Amino acid sequence: MKHIFSLTMFKIMCLALLLFTAYSCKEDTVTPSGPEANTISGTITFADTNFISSGGYYDIGVFPNPSTPPAYWFGPPSANDTLNYIRTGNVYKASYKLQGVSNGDYVVAVGFRKNTGGQSPIMGVYGCDTARFVNGSQCFLNPQRISITNNVGRENVNFISWADTTKKVY
């Protein structure tokens, strides 16, 4: 009886060891943290509610330094994204993610792209509060840059923009 009990315990220990070994050899999945490579992302908060609902769309783009001031007439942005704004309470916001942004320094700007082409007004620039512009701020002539280095993306690039194109900064 003692021999049968010892043999059974030996089999249980071998089975446990086998299961432990199999479990410890499984692949662990690691969820990457931080921003996606070569991206710039954030949220735009609109300072007013005078949105244009036809004839074009709201767009965010990154312009390579020295494209100052940032404007579509200096050439196309290095990356851009259409903004789809949503209302939360009395505040309108739009989240964005610009992909494929190479290493370098960039100016981030919000504009309204007309379907017919032509000049697109810029209504917001990262690092320049819209309220300062009406008080004569020169920030828009030398705005803050966002840098992509070693392909590391940037997140939480949040700023305020006008929705009303008559309040354009460029």
C-alpha cells in the first residue's frame, strides 16, 4: 500500500512539473506603452462654435521648420488629418493622430481646407493661445515646434483653435 501511494505521488509530481514547465514556456504578450512611432497626436479644443458645415473640412497638419508661419501656400504639410469635432456639453473638441511624420521639427496648425482649392485659412497653431493673437501676440510668427527624434512619436499635443474662419491667424 505504501508503495502504491509513493508511485501515485511520484506520478502527480511529474505531471505537476510537466504542467509548470509548459506554462512557464508560453510566450508573454507585451503591450507597448507610449505613442506610436512617427506620430503626433492630441486634442483640439475650439474657442468658439461658428463652424462651417459645407464647402470644405477642418484639417490639422504639420509643417516642417522653417515653414513659418505654417500655411498651405508654403507647400503641403508633411502629414495631415481631417478633424471630426464632437460636442461635450458646451465645448467642441476634435482628437487627431498624424501618421508618417519623419524625424525633424514641425509646426502644428489647424486650418479649413476648401473643396475648391485656394488659400486655406489657419485658425490655430500649437503653442499659441488664440486669445493672445487678438491682443497683438507675435507668437504665430515664431510658434513652438514639435520634434520627432529617433522615430519616437509625440502625444498630448493639445491646443486651442478658432472654428470661425473669419478669426483666422493667417
